[in-house]
Amino acid sequence: MIRKSRLVMMALAALAPALAAADNGCQQVVALGSTQATGLTTFAGDADSNLGLMYVDVELTSSKPNADGSIIATTTHTFTVGSLVFTTRDRARLIPLNAFGLYRLDTQATVAEGGSGHLKLDGLLNFATGTARWLAEGVVCPD
């Protein structure tokens, strides 16, 4: 099994030319992380990223089950990496993969506080264990 940090290093090496800061201070972000349920509607965790170790707090703000078993949810993520703190407002689609609570996670996140930009998060959410593992990619610009 490949460790999380090795996967991040491989992804960062492949994307290195695109990860340089633009003239406007915007940064490409690539992060591989995991979060754990801390309450009925909250998660917390961390991620290895091209910007350094990133801490993440997540709040589920609404969810709507669909007839096909998928779930449409809105969430917020607060990311902290060094002195950079930004919060996203998100639309997530969770697609069931099996009968044991494993879902594919597809999230579009827009930076709403602490800057501007967007992230796309793809991953797996396991309702049985309360854990999520994900890859985030996008751009974050300072205020």
C-alpha cells in the first residue's frame, strides 16, 4: 500500500510546473487528506498539500437524499495552512458504491471567506466508520 505522503509527492512532482504562484498571488492547490466525523454534522482532519500541512474543519449544512440512493449536500470547509485561512461553500454529491455505507464524494467548493477561488474535491466517504479520504485541486487567491 502506498502511503498518503508518497502519493502527494508523486502528484506534486507531476504538477510542479503548474504550482508556481501567479503574479496576482493566486496559488494552485493540490492536497490529499482525510477527515473523521467529530459530531453529527462535523468532520475534522488534515491534508498534505503543496502549500504545507493543511488542517481542515467541515460542517454539513444540508442534505437531500435522491431516489437513486445518492445524496446532494451543502457543506463548508475551513482550511488552515500556516497563516492562510480560507472557508469554502460547497455543493457535494455522494454516490453510493455498496450497501455498507461507502460513497463516492464529488464536491465543488467556492472560496467564500479569506480569499477567492475554487477547489474540486474527489474521494470516498465511509458512513460506517465516519471517515472520508479525498484529493482537492484548485486555485486560491488572497484577499
